[in-house]
Amino acid sequence: MQTDVSTFAGRKMDMSFRDYDYLQSHGYSDDLQLTQLDLDLAFAGANAKKIGNYIVEEHFQGNVLHRKVGQADKQPLKDRLATYFGSRYTRFRYKFAGSAQAAYDQECRDYHHFDGRSDNENHPDTLDGTKLTCPHRIG
């Protein structure tokens, strides 16, 4: 029996042109399978230790059902993505960040862009030891 994606778990989050343009304009990779092989290929050589941002997704029949945005600023991005092995998320996108502050800024931007359409329940925490505030928060 085929599942109608419009009623699967009560959710449907198609990748809109707006989302696609957003991801492309902010330098995210194309989506990749969340496997050790794809992590090894994406983060070969010097990229293995870089920090940055990620979006993990669960797809069903070509549609995004679940999405979570995040950052890795205390550990390499590759290691952070590997923590999602065995979870509902089977695909990922990433981008590198030049600093922890840049990764925080991008995570806030992603959180607000996908607000209401991601599994993130809370706004990203402020970086440890800083008084940074979200530059993208409205109100």
C-alpha cells in the first residue's frame, strides 16, 4: 500500500523554489545521503576538521518530511553529522564556516527561514562565553 505523502505523519514539507534558492544563495551543498561513505567523500583531507552548518532531512517519495538545522562549532562538522546515523534523518546538506560566530549567525538565519517547518523546537543557544544576540530575530 502506498502512503499519501500529504497525510504521512500529518506533515508535508516540499522543497519549494524559495527554499532551494535560499540554500543555494547561502552556499549549502546539494543534498547527500547520510552515510559514512558520503561523509568521507564530502569531508576528505583538510575538510575533515572544519566547522560549519548543516541541515539533516528525512525524505519520503521525494518530499521532505522532517528537517533539522544546526551547527558544529565545538567539533568538526563531519563528526557532528555522524551523530545522526541511525536516526530518522537520511540526507544532509552542509556549508563550512570561518568562525564559531559565523556558524551561529548562519544557524540563526536557517532557524528563522525554516521556522515552523523544521524539527527545531528552540532558537539556537548563544555561543558559550559570548553575549551575542540573534541578528535575525524579529520582535
